Amino acid sequence: MARHTFATTITLTNGVPIETVSKLLGHNKIATTQIYAKVIERKVSDDMNALKLVLTKNKEEFDLKNSESVD
């Protein structure tokens, strides 16, 4: 139970990549880590929100550069 909690609640939900979690747990294969590391819905939602912010920022910067070069 402690390994599962560590893998999901402590590491993955705080942005630690599964490859790192795998090494921390002493696994040779990512597939072994996936047994412990269920993807939590909140994590998926948080990741998609972060991606949306990055894409929005990139679009705004792109639009700003293009509007400056037109002037």
C-alpha cells in the first residue's frame, strides 16, 4: 500500500515523470511501475490545464510578433 501511495499521490500527482518513479521504486521496467502508478483524474486535468496555458501563451506571443511585423 505504501508503494502505491508513494507512486500515485506523492510523486505522479506532483509532476514527477513515471521514469523517475520507476527508478525510485527500483523497477527495471516502466510496466512494473504502472501497476502501482494509476493515473489520477486530477493529474490528467491539471496536465491538460497546464498545456492549455502554455499553448495560449505561445499563441499570444506569436500573434504579438506577427502584429508588430505588419506595422
